[in-house]
Amino acid sequence: MHHRVMNRFQLSARTYHRILKLSRTIADLKGKKDIDVSDISLAIKMRNLDKAL
């Protein structure tokens, strides 16, 4: 899964790591033990929103 996300969104390793950290925070705020696809998706959306500003 990691390589698919990196390739699809053309992410560097550093950017991907930041998205994973944000995904972990999102999952923590939801009270979840594990990160799932919805957490990663939200992190990517937040990254894209930040880039647009």
C-alpha cells in the first residue's frame, strides 16, 4: 500500500512520512488503535488544502 500511495500522489519519502504522522494523529483523535485508509485519505486532503493556500 505504501508504494501505491507514494506513486499515485508522487510523494517524496519525507512527505509520505509527514502524511503518516498526520494520519496517526487523526486516528488518535478518533480514539482508534490503528490507522486506516480514511485517516490517510483525510491527511492527504489536508495536505492538498494546505498546498492550495
